[in-house]
Amino acid sequence: MLAVLRLGEEAYGASVLDEIRSRAGRRVARGALYVTLDRLEDKGLIRSRYAEGGPERGGRPRRLLALTPAGRRALRDARATLLRLWQGLESLLERG
């Protein structure tokens, strides 16, 4: 969902995959990504629509992705939870 948020109107399967790989330094299986995107859409956290494909895609449509308001709320809530969990721990990381 963070990759979809970061990419904005440029969010589609391959760009999300590239974003995760470059930002997180992780390899993600294409199939696993699409299963996850389908589940997020089923939960109402993202939505997708198909745009016409250009000649570079042989005319195949591109599935564009966007966060829903519920998806934005979920990201804000997850961020707030992580920040609360990290409170007071920074100094413990300094100990060695």
C-alpha cells in the first residue's frame, strides 16, 4: 500500500513491484504481489481500473491502482501504531 501511495497515478503492478524491490531491497514474486493486490482490493483498501495499453504493451490494458479512503486510514493507523511501539526504544538501540 505504501508503494501505491508513493507512486500515485503511476501505480500499476510492475511499478509497484519495482518500488518494493528498490525501496525495501527485497525480491517479491510477481504472483505473490498480484494475490496481495487482489486481497487488498477485496478488503476495500485499494481500487483498480484498467487503462488502455499502448504499443509498448502490445495494446494490452494496464491495471492502475489507487488507495481508497479506507486504505489511507489503514496506513495512518499502522504508522501511528509503529510510532507508539518505538517510543522509548531508540536509546536501547544505542547500547551495544
